[in-house]
Amino acid sequence: MANDKKLDYPIYTLQEAQAVVATKTAPMVTKESIEAKIADIQYIYHAHLIICIITMKNGFMVNGQSAPADMRNYDTNVTKTYAYENAFKQLWVLEGYLLREKLHANDKTAFDTLPDDYEAPR
């Protein structure tokens, strides 16, 4: 049985989406705002697996990992970068939730209406 479902890929590339976000003026989480809250970054090396542990200034920790599927592609710096990005990506969600809580506490009606360009999921 063939899967005939059409995949709904984003219309923007990551760079295009980042350019749009750069024009926005409302409060938002940024890479720099997250980095300012990082207290420590550590790596654990096990064979070709690298685990990155990011510790925030409040003591909270996230971890990410990376390893190549084929050792012939192994590069320590690339694997380390992927492990860091894997861990860092988790902080976006957490910081977004925290910002939303702060905004809600300051103005409980701020989220009563959806943006003009909101498109409901299909």
C-alpha cells in the first residue's frame, strides 16, 4: 500500500524564517537571551558518541548527544557541535514557556486573539 499523503513542508527556509522573526518587535526568546543564562557546558566522550550537558545558571540541566551512523564520517568537532545544538534546542521550548508565563502574568488578555496571519492546522 503506497502512502499518498502529501507532506506539508514549511514554505520558508530556516534563514528566511529567521529574517522574518528579526523584523518582529514583541518580546521573544533569542539565542543570545538563552546563552546569557548558561552557566556551564560539559562534554562526555564515549567512543564515537559525544554527550553535551548544558547547565543553566539556575542549576537546570539539559543534554544532547550525537554520533555518526558510519565511523568513516566521524569528526570530533562536528559531532560536538551536533550534540551541543541537540541540547540547546531543548532550551528554546523551556524559555518560550517561561516567557509566555511572564507575559500572561502581566496581561491576562494578551492571548485572547490570534494574529491576523494565523492559519489553523489542517
